[in-house]
Amino acid sequence: MTVKQEVRVRSRAIVAVGVVFAVVALLGVWVVVRQLGGQLRLPVASRTCTVQADGTVLLDADQMANAATIAAIGIQREMPERAVVVALATAYQESGLRNLAGGDRDSIGLFQQRPSQGWGTPQQIRDQRYAANRFYAALKKVRGWEEMRVTDAAQAVQRSAFPTAYQKWADESEVLTRALLGEATGAVACTVSRTPVMRGEAAAAALTRGLTLDWGLPGTGTVAALSGLTVPAADRRDGWRYAHWLVSHAPDHGVKRVRFAGLEWTAEDGTWAKVSDGRPADGQVLAEVFAEG
């Protein structure tokens, strides 16, 4: 073998070793990503929503809206509170509470459901409400899921390669569930940018549609004084469910103000405070949207 040939052989060997190390590194990253919930979660400088209900959870606007929809669908299906905890923990692990366009193999959406395993078409699974409904339907078929640990109940539905990973999201999911199911007062507070995605009639129409689809409400009335909506509340728990849902969807639906039971949240402050004008809004939740222009 000549010197040049020997050099070429050594160079090829070095390249091959480098490729092997690169593949191993990528596999390591993939494992970490899967254990973290289907995506690489980098530090986030700021969050737009704070949830406080015997614990604190910080989420961005997309995560908060998805969590609120998952919780509402669970109640609409008359599932117990424990089911909402399991569903939220599953979505936390699988997607980071994000409606992902892809994932491992053909996995899609909040719960990383796979069309090839009969969960539905890609278009259906990307619909958050469809995905949540399918998850709850599958969970309900698991015998004894109510007595299982969160991670075991989730795994019985998901059949994940990381069966115990869901448990680490149980505490956060319990905080979110208490807030979104109306067991805490003024528990969801989000900030809204000065340029909301929606305004005026479009915002009011989107909120009405969302309340109907998520909660199964027949409809809402227009509030002339607030240029928004009224949502009838049978009791305080229902009122806080709807109020927290409205705040959760404020960043993507142009909600400017929510008022219930003597408290109001405003987009300007991003917090709940006592009503200052003497209009407590008993028996109904009032929502104001950003005006056109």
C-alpha cells in the first residue's frame, strides 16, 4: 500500500468514526426529547399566563389555550376531575401542551396520536377538540383507570416507550385542573399584547364558537355596555370555569376584560382585582373584547 493510499484509508476511517459519533449523539438527543415530552424545551424568557391554585404553573399563550380546551372537553363529556388530570399530564408529556404538526413517526397533535394506529386522519388529530375527545374515550375504556397512578392510566391509553414519564407532570396537571374546573377564584391570569390577533365582531364570534364547542353551551348574549359577551353561570364554580376559560383564550381571541363575582381581569394589567365601578356581575360572566381599529 502506498503512502497516499494509506492516508486515504485513514481519512475514511476517521470520517466513519465521526459519523458514528454523530449518530450516537443524535440518538441521545432523541431519547432526551422523548423523555421531555416529544420536543426539546429550551428556556423561555417569559410566560404570558400564570395559574395559581394550591400551586403555581407558568404557561405561554398556546399552552394555556390548549390546556383550557382539554379541561373543558373533559367536563363536557362528564368525565371526573381525575380524567382531566390524566389528560393534561399526557399532553404535557407528549407535546408540551402544543398542537404539534408532527413527531415520532406519524405522531401528531397534543397527544401525539398516530393515524396508522387508528386515531383518525391527520386533519382530525390536529383538531384539539377531536384529539381530546378521542383521548377521553380511550381512557374511559381502561378498566380501573380511576384507581391507577396518573402515569399508569396515561400509559394504558398511549402505550409509550417511556411508560413512567407522565408522572412528572401530575403536580402541574392537578394545579391546572383545580383552576380550570372552577375550584379556585381568579386563578388564571394572562397578559395580552397591544396587538391582539382578533378584535370586535370577529373576536366575539370566535369566543362564542369556542364556548359552544368546548363547553357545549347553547349560545351567549351580546353585552352592549362591554361590547362583548355574557355567559350565564348556574353557580360560582361554573362561573369560574367560564371566566378562566375566557382568560386562557384571551391572547388568541382578543379578550380585553373578564368580570365575575365582584372581580375582574383586564388585559392591560393581566391580573384579577376587585370591580371598581360597583357592577359585580352576579350569575353571569361578562367578557369584553378589543374594539375594531
